[in-house]
Amino acid sequence: MRILVSGYYGFGNLGDEALLSGLLSGLKSLGHTPVVLSGDPKATERQHGVEATHRVRGLALALARADALVSGGGGLLQDSTSRRSLDYYLNVIRFARRTGKRVVIYGQSLGPLSERGRESVGRTLRGLPIALRDEQSLRLARELGLEATLVADPALLLAGRRATPVPEPEEAPVVLIPRGGQPHLNEALEELALELTEAGVPVAAMSFHPREDDGPLMRLKRMVPEVERWEATDPQAAVHQLERARYVVSIRLHGCILAAVAGVGFAGLSYDPKVKGFLMQAVAPSFERPVDMRALLGLALASPQAEEHAVAHLVRLSQEGIDWLGQALTRRRWQRA
């Protein structure tokens, strides 16, 4: 089958590109041919080796040529940051349903949603096969009268621990991953970097979405010049970079997810239910505003390993999710809009 994939792709966000990489690998393993709706089709084709088309201008033709639409994954179905974004993803789903295409919602989080957003999501997704990546989203789906299955983020399917030399523990840095638009949590990272540097612990920082995160990262470096900047051009390169870390403290969800893939201990500063949801599943430390800096510093200094059993369970859940996706795309029963 020719599968059109909808999501926040082609915008230079390492997290979303990691998610896409895992999803594409899964679709190809099922024998399908994926085509990606992208903000930058040429960049998507170069990075992922698949056909891509513009997410607005190329939508109608791409959908006409497709057998099915997979909407996912990520935090697409929320309106706390932008009603316009939610409208776009729901309109893609509505368009596909009106034209009689199969539609599957896969690897997503639900919410936060306003009352208007709840009504729109509930009405648009009713009758569709839905797989969500955290328990909070499942509870919200039930509140909206939707049936859904629990899976895990497809980025967990990326390969880790391959050829990257692991440095000696005293040389490995604590890696900090900021996020634009979260000044209070970024300030906590700045304070942590200062404390770690004064304690003689090396610190590095990574920007997962340069357009949003370079500002807080550069502020971090101005305040603590000893911080080393790490860069990665694609998700697999980011995993290999993180394999060299002592510990990861991330505001970005996929900073935590890729640390798990890399086999490195991690903690998250949670600004959104999707971050807290993953950290709960991974049995990893979660901090919210106001951040307990004494506890966070103690954790970073101790640098505990990730909970292997919890991470292994999530990887299995992600693999099982691809099996679920294959069944959802090919099952006979199908409900149109």
C-alpha cells in the first residue's frame, strides 16, 4: 500500500524527525511505501530516503494517489500552543475521510485541549483506529468517547549502542537539552550547569530544534562558558552523541527518548503532560516548576543509569505498535466519515 504520513516533519526538529524515522522503518518493514507530508520535502527526501511532498500545496494530489493516511505521531492533537496547528491536522484527517481513504491515528499524544478542541477532536476521530503513546492520552480519549490502544513513541525503534566509543566516566559530560518558550525551566538548566561546572563535572548542551532552542542554548553558554556545544544533523547522529554522555537532563521529550535509546540515564523537566507521561512509563525522574534544584543537582552528580526493564518494555511496546499499525491498515472493517 502507498501510505501518506502526516506530522510535523521537515521543520528541523530532531525529535519529530526521530519519530518519523522509526515510523518509516516500521511501515517499510510491513511492505508499504510511505510518502511524507513535509514543510521541506527536499530535506525530508535527503534525510529519510523517501518520497515527500509539501504538506499544503501537495496534499490533494498526494492523497489522491495514496491508499491510506497515517496521522502521527507526536503531540499534534492539542491546541494549547496553536489552534491553527490543530485545525491543520484535523483538516487533513477530514479530507482523507471524505475521499474514502483509510485513516489511522498512530503514535500520538492527545491534549491539552480546550473545550472547543475536545469537541473537534472527538468528532473528527470517532470510528477511526487510534493508537496513543501515553496513559494520560488514553484517559482523555475515553473521556471523548474514543477507543484507543496504548503504544510507544516510534523513535524508540532507532538503533543505539553501536560503534560510538564510550568515554571514561570522569570525562563524560552531563548533557542538557533546553527548549524555547520555557524560560523558567531553561533557568533551571543554567543553574544546574553552573553548579556542575563548579563541582568539576563537564557539561554539554544540545539544541534539538535550532529555530526555537538556539536562543536558550546560547544564553546558557554565555552564563556558563565552560559548557560544550554538541550538534547533530539527524536523529541517529543525536543518539550516537548521547551515547557519550554521563547523564541527560532534558526539557525536550525526545531528549529523554533518545537518551533511553542510547542507553544513558536521564531526567526530564516537564512542561507538558506528554513529557511527564513518558517519564512515568520509563520510571525516570520528572521535575516540574518550581524545580527542586538540590534534588536535581544530586541526581546529575549521581548520574544513575536508566531503568533497563522499563525502557525495554517501552521498546517492545513500540515494536508491538508497528504490528498494530499493520493490522489497522489492512483489516477489512472500515468506517468512513
